Amino acid sequence: MIISCNGRERHLQAGTTVTGLLAELQLNPQTVVVECNKTIIDPKEYDALVLPEDAQVELIRFVGGG
Amino acid sequence: MLKIADKTFRSRLFGGTGKFSSSAVMNEALASSGAEMVTVALRRVDLEDPDDDIMSVLDRERYWFLPNTAGARNAEEAIRLAHLARAVGGTNWLKLEVTPDPRTLLPDPVETLKATEILVKEGFIVLPYMNADPILSLRLQDAGAATVMPLGAPIGTNQGILMRSMIEIIIEQAQVPVVVDAGLGAPSHAAAAMEMGADAVLVNTAIAVAGDPVAMGRAFGLAVEAGRMAYEAVLGASGKHAAPSSPEVGLEFLK
């Protein structure tokens, strides 16, 4: 299955959840926000939410800025 | 004490977290500046470097996070960033920035006002970055902005307070705190803003790119304190002609 993650194509096993994706990317779920198809995903749904084919996923976090 | 919405701050210097050469330098410079509120931006996670994470570097017990919407070109993008900031940071405080032109990074007044109106209704504490326009300042205040943040000069230019007379009018009229943001390049600029009666200043570039950011952080911290103290002490009037500071009487013996 292919999704777009931060603007780049990514191959995932069918059935991958948000939790699964974050684990694969070694990201601490507490420091990122996940947008799927422009909707912010509630962290409570990470375990259950299976990413759909062609999902546009954005992983956003705080960075230095003024 | 500075009060914004329901929160009080001892320091009237807000720090930025961009452009530092390393996290260690940033932390030391912020500590030496005395800042309690710091701005952060939102960007895509760098998937090549997943450990590069400012949340693991900055102590949230010590600093009040003020996420910005830098990069937003219109109200819609700013609102999207605001929602992301709330989701990742658990805060409804927001430095609203809408800058359609990357060359000048000047704030769009129409889109800024529009976004302020919407975000205030959604429960955000909105601190809008704005041009030094006294009428816009009143409009933002009426829309429920928690502060107004007029620019001294364009972002990152270190030019100081180019908009002095307009900022003076803004301060005179404001019912909410006035934070001079952007363009302050030297501690003397920050002190001048505070002497004029600004409630706070926000400084990023001038500290981050200094030869010694840690010493510059402290210099800005001291300047902000000195400027505020001078404002509270009430400055003497300035005039065009000389006025002797030594007595004019008792000089008859020279004649």
C-alpha cells in the first residue's frame, strides 16, 4: 500500500495504524501531531486508525522560530 | 508584572528559538536573557533526523510556549497552523503571523484581523503580529486580541524602531499589552521600546546571531529591565534649546 507521508511516497503494509507508522519512523507520539487528509487525528485514535490507501499524512512538530 | 490574558510574567522579554547554532547555545542564551515566554514554529518532522526535537530540549516547566503561525500566507493557513499548534502543544496561546510576501515578511492586515476574529471565537489567546498601524491595533483589540504586537522593523533586519511615532500612538491608545516584535537589533532598541511604554518586546534574531548569544541574551534582559524602570520612573521632558543643569545664580563674582 502506498501513502504520502510529509510529501514523500511511502510503502506501508496494509492495515498499518497511526501507532504503527510512528513506531516505524521512531517518532515519539507525544511530540508530533498527525494530520491525515487534512484532518488532525486525536491521539486516542492512533491505535485503532488504519491508514487508508493514498492517505496524505503530515507529521508536524515544534521547531525553533521567532 | 506583565499580565496577558490570565497569566503573569516577571520578564518583559520574550525570546525566540530560531536561528541558534545549537540547542545548547539556545538554552543558555534564553536562560541568561531571563525570558519566561518563548516562541516556537511548526514544521514537518524531518524524517531523516527524527530525534531533532525542540520539545525534548526546552524545559516546558520553565518556559511558556507561544507557538507562531510563521509561514502562513493567509488566514486559512494560519488557522490550520493554530489547530496543529494546539494539538501538538496542548496550548491555546498563539502568536498569529500572516505574511504573504517572503521578501518583506510584512503582516497582511486584512487576513490577520480575519484570523484573529475566528481564532478568538474558537477560544485561542491570540497575540497578533501586525504593522505599526494604530487603527489596525484598535481593530485587533476590539476583535479580542490578548496583546498587539507591532513591528519595530521588518523581521530579522535588526534595524531597530523605524516606526517610532506610530508605536507611540499605539501604546497611548492600547487597552491590551503592547509587545514590540521584530526588527530590534540591539539592546538599546529594546530599551528604547520599553522607555516609550511598551509592555514587552520579543527578540529572536539579534540574540541568536550575535557573536556571543549568551552574553547578548543577558544584555537584552538588562536593557529591557532598564527601559521599563526608566518608563516607570518617568523620563524628564525633552526640549529643543539648552537648559543649564548648574545653577544660574551665584555667578556674580565672575562679572
